[in-house]
Amino acid sequence: MVRSSSLLLLLTALLWGPIILPAQDSVKTFHQDDVFSIFIKKEKRAKRDSLTRKPIIIRKPYFAVTPYIGYNPAYGALIGVNSTIGIFLGDLTTTPISAVSAAVNITTAKQIMILLRSNIVTNGSRFILRGDWRYLIFSQPTYGLGTGIKMHTNRGLIFNDGGETADLPPDAQPLNYDYLRLYETFYFRIKGYWYAGIGYSLDAFTNIVDHKLNLDTIPQQLTSNYTYSTDHGFNPEKYTMSGLSLEILLDSRNSTIRPTKGSLANISFRPNFTFLGSSKNSLMLNTEFRTYIGLSKRRPDHLIGFWALGQFTQGGAVPYLGLPALGWDMYNRAGRGYIQGSIRGVNFIYGETEWRFPISPYTGILGGVVFLNVTTASSDDGERKLGEYFDPAAGVGLRIMFSRKTLSNLCIDFGVGADGTKGIFFNLNETF
């Protein structure tokens, strides 16, 4: 049985949310509240709202923190905390909110996950600084390369930073490894919403333990990591990708925490070089697109969003764990319905659409989503080509407004993928 403090918060909001709704005649004056408004007396809430009819302005950092806890005999106890800091660094009419999120997860199975992600926008949106730093002492199963592989598994709680509490299926190939990721990109505005960027990217995988690998049996028990690594000249126990990122960015979103309009498009060339520490030279192309279509003038949170990722190996050799994989995007959000890293390929395309709608008609505390995603990936041996097989997933979710100042949502989603894979996903802030 899995328990989570997030479930208690959910239950509280569902029980008390209807009580704080204003009268029907206030439908034309929707005012965003959050879950903590439940504990404010009606009179104080009315006085507060009369003074804050205009959009909330933040000129100092504001924190939103979400703790969570889970347990399963296979992984033991998991304790984690996720925090988001939001702040405006310039004129609110020309500068979207900047956000920094930090998370720490620790399990009794000796997993440690330390993460720091940032999207800093300077005054007038002249410069953007985007970072993705991680250090993981980690364990994760892999299933080979390409889509269309039957995993025959059910899942339990899945946290956005890779922690999960579920038994492994028989066909999983469990790996333990240490992982250091350092991505930092500096963008400068060219014109309007267009930016050029240059950065540095490091992926270092060390202390890789391949639990199903056994070279002493006849026949030998080989794994995908070992076979791919030896075929492409990598040491299967450690390898590194180190290189530059050269990028073009279009970002017209109105927020980096909960965008409700605008678009994001990003093209990134990543050459990895041995003189920078890479195990092999390689060239990767990464693309991303997001856009939002509003369905209500009064409720900006009622919309349909679209998200697409494309990651391609253009030349050289990329190590096995460095290949494009589901759920290894910046915020570990892609692929609800599957465990992180369960779909991996030499080339990789992912698409998702999500309908977001309000549940609390006047306070905006509760919202819901319905989502559908699909992934296709290729193998290195040509047996599974890009677009030949597709792995779909779909699900529903609940949104609880956690901070009316930063518009940070607590997200609880249930997703179902191919072959009955399923999971409950907890996140802070929208999926995309």
C-alpha cells in the first residue's frame, strides 16, 4: 500500500473547496485563489480580494514547496521535497516570471536524486539563462531500443524526478549507476521573441552495474546496455558525453510556470567532442515545440495545449544511457503512462496534447486535465525504424492551485500506456 502526503492535501481541497465558493452573481469577476485560502476566514478573504483585483505582482522571490512520501517493499521508503521559486526580474509587461525549481529524493534502497532546474528571464526579456543540473545515485530498468517492445508490467507511484515504487517485470533489465548532468545555456535576443543560444552540456554515467548481465554462463546472458556498448566501442561500466549546444529559440509564452498562451520552439545542435571529455565524438539534434489555444476569455486556465519533442542522432556514437529516452526531458514530464527511461532509441519523436479545464468555477483552486501522448523510437540495428511502431498513453489528472502568487499547481495524474502499463504521477507546476 502506498501512502502520500499529497493525497491528504487533495482530500482537504475536495472537502473544503465548495464551501469557499462565492455567490453565483460573482461569475463575471473570477478571482484566482489557492488551497491555502481555505483556511482564511470569509471576511478576511473578501477584504484581501478587494485589494487585489489587479493581477498579482511579485517583486521578491516567492516559494512553493511540496513534500511527498511513499513506500513499497521493492524500493523501501521514498521521501522527497520539490520547491519552486518564482520572481519577476523586470517590467511585468515585457518580462515573464523567472523560475527555479529544486528537488531532493531519498529512498531506503540507497537512491539519491538532487536536481536544480532554472529558467531566468532578465528585464525586457533581453537574455534568458536556462539550466538543468542533476546528480543521481540511481537505479532504473531498461527494455532495449525502439518502440513496440512489450513490457508486460504495472506501475505504482511515479514521481517526476525518477523515483518510483513498483515491482520490476520479468523482462526488465535493471541498472544501477551514478549520473551527473550539467546543462547550461545562455540565450540573447535577436529580434522580438527570437533568441540565439550557446551552452555547455555534460552527461557522465559512472559505476554502471548491469544486474542481468552474466558472461560466465553458456550461453551468456547479455543485456541491451552491454550489447550496444560493446558494438559501438564504449566501456559498458562508464561513459561520458561532453559538448556544446548551439540553439535557436522562439519563446512567446506569457509564463514559464503556467503558460496559458503563446508558443515555444527550440532547435538545438549538440556536438560532443573527445577533447571536452566525451567517450566518443557525436552530433545530436534536439527539437521542441509547445503551443496553447485558449477556450475561454474569462478563464485563461481553460485551454488545449500541444507539445512535441524530436531527438535525433546525426553522427558518431552516443552511449546507451545517453540516447534519447522517455521522461529525460528537462523536467521529466514526457510520457505519463510509462516509467522514465522505459522507451529509448537512437532517434526519438514524442507528441502530446492536453485539455485543461477548471473544476472550481469561481476560485480556480481545482482544475482537471485529459491528456493523450504517443512515442516512436528507432533501434540501432534497423529492426525498429522511426515511425514503424508507436507506443500511446492516455490519462486524466487533477490540478490543485498551490500558490496564487506564482500560479504553481500541484499535479496528480493517472496515466495508462500500451500493454497495461500505468502509474500515478506527482508534479509541481504544469506538465508543459
